[in-house]
Amino acid sequence: MRVQHSSTLTVPYFLSYAQLVMKSRELSVEEKKQFIEEFFFKGDPFVYGKAIRQQFLQAMAELHEQ
């Protein structure tokens, strides 16, 4: 998935991305979060800004509730 630096990624975007990662790599929810932290955010949680980070955290919270 390509990331445009000029737009804010949404919770549904991260939910879809997380589901794709989980299916393709057969990871648990916690392993998926760690993988996305390292791969998508390149180890820097704020590489795309605070707004995108907040959307990601909200999406991860929703996944934990499911």
C-alpha cells in the first residue's frame, strides 16, 4: 500500500492494512502491531505525524476489542 505524505490515513485504512498483514503473515494481533510499528512506521512512531499515529492506535484498539 502506498502512503501519500499529504493526507491523513484513517482508522479504516489501518484496519484493512492490519487485516492484510495478519492474513499474509499469520500473525496475532500483538505481533501484527509490532510488525506494523517496525515496517510501516520504520521504527519511528511519528514518521507520518501525530494525526496518523493516533488513527493507527485507534485502529489497533478496535482490533483488540474484536
